Amino acid sequence: MNTIKRWPAPAKLNLFLHITGRRADGYHQLQSVFQFLDYGDELSFTLRADGEVLRTSDLPGVPSEQDLVVRAAKLLLQYANCSQGVEIEVEKRLPMGGGLGGGSSNAATTLVALNQLCALGCSVDELATLGLQLGADVPVFVRGHVAWAEGVGEQLTLLEGEQAPPEPWYLVIEPACSVATEVVFNAPDLTRDCHPITIPHFLEGQGINVCEAVVKKRFPLVANALDFLLKYAPARMSGTGACVFAPFDDRATAQRVLELRPQGWRGFVAKGKNRSPLYEISGW
């Protein structure tokens, strides 16, 4: 067996989130912008010769066979007709049900890392297509670039040059609750008829998270966290929650606000990244 270095599985933020409609199959059509953070989970891989795919970390509430990292590894190795196996260790930092994309990011890192470690030769497009079978957010982590998203989140337009958003320091607050995406998307009071906007509209400052009203009504801890952050900077919820965030010009200011949070609240400060930290070590 060969022990491999640790690979980052960075968090993402939804800088806005609109729902523009609902498909016949029940999936929601959306618009959003995904940006990465230089903070997230970390994965390590130990290759095996016997074809077994094992998760060596204990993640409460997530059976190994249901974990996206195990599913991603099996999917890729089968697709590539590779006889190798792997042991995957996950150092979990991102909260589950937090809207930061932890599970999707773990899956994408697994696809990218094993593609290189096993010399499978799959293209980014191939990995993104495989990732979509695991979840709508996986392709953006595979591609690793800040992106405008449409469809169910899989139709990506990379934002480059003048279209790339700023990379501020973010303060992220983790309310002590987990929000299931299906609870939000099934809510009768969710706004599902947003008028589509364009990338220039977003760059001009348009765009909100329409899921906030639904989550705030059902999860008072999220509402409290937003109220706290709004005293210091424009705050927003990421994805379907529960985490909320606000941008700051420098790390020191974000850190000072973090230290003002009520006792017992969890949070962290991280740099916004238009290029995923995963690719800083992968060389893609």
C-alpha cells in the first residue's frame, strides 16, 4: 500500500441564490454564483491492490456505503476499469447541513485525487460528468473555478477577468443546527418564480438568497446569526443554510467581529478564492 498526502476539499459559498422555476421531475431551476474558501475538509488516500474501497474515518450519522467519498471512488474506479482499491480518511471540519458543500467537495476531491494517483487519465469534463451523478454541486468543485451556475446547478459559466468577483475575507458563522436541503426545497412558501438575472446584473449588486426567508422562519438560530452579522457587514446565508457569512476587506477586521460573537457560537475566518485550493496542489 502507498500512503498519499492530504488533499483539500474546500468549502463553497453561494454569493446569491435565486430559484427561477421547477421542472416536471420536481428539481428546481436556479441561478447562483459559487465561490470557494481556503478552508474546508481534508482527505488522505491510501491505495490498495485488492480493489476494496474503504472509509477509515468515523463520521456519525453517515454510513460508509452512503458516503459520497466512497460512492465517488467506486464510480470512478469502475468507470476507468481500474482494479485498484483505496482507503479514504476524511478530516471533517465543515458542518453537515451547513450549506458549504462539504459532501460534494469531498466527492469532487476524491474524483480528482484518484484520477491522478491511479493515473486514470480522465479529463475534467469526464470527472464533472461523473460528479453530476453524485450531486448537482459536485461539478463546480471538480472544475475548481468560480462560476455562474444555472439549471439545477450543473450548467456552469466560469467567471474570469472582469467578471470574476472580489476575493474578500469572509466571516462564516455556523449555527448549531443542520438544515436539510429537501426541507427548504419542499417548503410551500419558497419563492420559485424569480425573474432571471444576468452576470452583469450580479456584478452590479443584484441577487439575494431566496431560501433565507424559509430557513429563518423555521430555524431561529439562523435568523439570530444573520442579525448578528448584519450589524457589521452585508450578510447572507449560503445555499439552503444553515451557515451565514459576511465579507470584510481584511482578515483582522473579520477576526475582530468573530471574537464578538455570542458565547458558544462557532465560526471561522477564511479567504475567498476564485480558484479552488484543490488545484494549488493538484497542478491541473
